[in-house]
Amino acid sequence: MSALLLLVRAGAPAAACLQLATSAVTRPRRAMAQYHTEERGQPCSHNYRLFFKNVTGHYISPFHDIPLKVNSKEENSISTKKAQNTENENLFNMIVEIPRWTNAKMEIATEEPLNPIKQYVKDGKLRYVANIFPYKGYIWNYGTLPQTWEDPHLKDKSTDCCGDNDPIDVCEIGSKIPSCGEVIQVKILGILALIDEGETDWKLIAINVNDPEASKFHDIDDVKKFKPGYLEATLNWFRLYKVPDGKPENQFAFNGEFKNKAFALEVVKSTHQCWKALLMKKCNGGTINCTNVQISDSPFRCTQEEARSLVESVSSSPNKESNNEEQVWHFLGK
Ligand SMILES: *[C@@H]1O[C@H](CO)[C@@H](O)[C@H](O)[C@H]1NC(C)=O
Ligand SMILES: *[C@@H]1O[C@H](CO)[C@@H](O)[C@H](O)[C@H]1NC(C)=O
């Protein structure tokens, strides 16, 4: 055990990267884990990539090959208990990109084959989210639902804005902190409609089903009841988070009101339909890379051997500069 810890520490190139490096080192997860990750390149560097494998060790795309619903067999099984069915209907896989209280903007590389997780780069620099008083980094476990896509050519009926060209984002409010690349099961509680520079950028509010308190949470009102202040902080966080980069405050549809679970599930359904159209080449996917290994009718499906050689062709050559996170507090007031 201590040898493993030592190994983890030795792999960390800089103090600011510790949290990330700890989470990203290849290691067996809990025995039951359905997915595994494999690193290429150094954490906190431009060439860092975190690839995904399924339980049998085959490379997959987390964006396309991880099912949206946890029990995706449900469609062809006849369920006798209605209650059981409703519970199943709200059980989703979530890919964790940014563990709570960390700053590195890790995200699924939608434009690269097999869509590994990498750190967002802008103007040649690795990006970190600012610390805005009184918050530290992201205030939830942040990630996405697989097999969803916010179509940038499709105007959303309720927000009157087009999608942001990404899978749908999730803020997971449980108390555990999973690591980057972990796939957890969540139930959805509600949704916020962020308008980011004229694009709809939905933010789902969800809770890890393995959270000790998960059974208390059924809908958005339970968040108000059991985690007072969290939704207000969430709104404030999203309003301000780009201000330190010289951008204006973000806007929200519905006057910043959080919509409930039923509304959220409809949004998830429609982003899943958009993703299906994308993978079946029925709409213009632009620069999104649709290479997958498991979507049977998709023209973008590749073989296991092709997937392996795609991963192996990714360079893990030594770093370009790896700029570290600045330790700054921003006081933006009201
Ligand atoms: C893992 O992926 C491979 C390659 O696509 C596939 O043949 C295999 O059935 C998958 N295993 C599971 C358990 O999903
Ligand atoms: C995705 O990447 C593969 C491999 O580099 C490439 O052949 C393909 O054209 C790319 N685009 C799409 C839409 O999948």
C-alpha cells in the first residue's frame, strides 16, 4: 500500500498537479468498476491524455461507447414492478472530468479519436478555473453524461439559443470526491440553463447514487432543503467564473431559476437524440470525432485493432512547458 502511495507521489511533477496526478495514475479501481483509464503523457502538460477501456480491457470512447443509462438492457426486458422502473429511469452514467475543489479544466476531447480526457488549452496555455472568493476551484464534481450532444445548429425551444457543441454538463453534489476519469452512477435532480456567449450550456444537478444521503434526494427541492445555499452558490459561481478571464458575467434563461427533474430529463432525452443523429451521420457534426467501437449501426464504428492503434499513435513525447496554476483569490463582490 505504501509503495503504491510512493509511486503516486513520484509521478507528480508539481505541487499544483498533485490532486490531478493522484487521481490519474493508472491503478485498479474498485473490483466492480466497469471502466478503467490509461494515461499517456505527463499530468498538467499539453500532451497528457486519459484513455478509457471497458471491463475486458478494450479501448473505448467515453463520449460514445459508455451507455447513457446504467441499465441499458431495460429496453428489451419486461419489468413487472412499475416502481422499480421509475427508479431505473433516473439512473445515468456520469464521466467525472473535474473533481470537486480542483481547478484544472479537464475535459473530454470531443475532436480527437476515442475522445480521451485532456486539459483544455487556450492561446497555447493550459487552463485552470479561477478561485473566486469564497469558492475553491469547482464546487461540485463536474463532468458529463455520455451519449449526449448539444447540437450547435439546433435552436433550443426554451432558451432560443443553439447548443454549445459538447456533451451535456453535470454538477454532482454528493459528498464523495471521485477521481478524474471515474464513471459514477447518478440520479438527476434538476437543471440550470446557462447562456454562455449566446450558446445554451445546460448544467444538470445530480447526485451520486452511492452517496450516503442519496436516498433523501428525489428532485430539485430536496437540494434546497438538505443543502441550503448550494444552489445559490452554484448560480453565483456560473455567473462569475469567466470574469477573471476578462469576460462578461454569464446570463441564464428562466431568470436563473433551476428547473426540476422532469424538465431536466426531457433535456437529457433531446440531447441523447442529437447524439444519435450525430453518430448515424444524420446531421453535421463539424469537427466532432465520432470514432467508436460499440455503436452497431454507426458508420464511424472501428475495430478493436484500429482503436488500439489510434491510442498507440498518440505521442507521449516529453513536455512542452507545463504552466502551473496560479494561486490567486479573486474578490468580485456582489
Ligand atoms: C469491450 O469492448 C470490446 C471491443 O469493442 C467488445 O468486444 C466487448 O464486448 C466489450 N466488453 C464488454 C463487457 O462490454
Ligand atoms: C476521427 O478520427 C479518425 C482517426 O484519426 C479519422 O479517420 C476521422 O476522419 C475523424 N473524424 C470523424 C468524424 O470521426
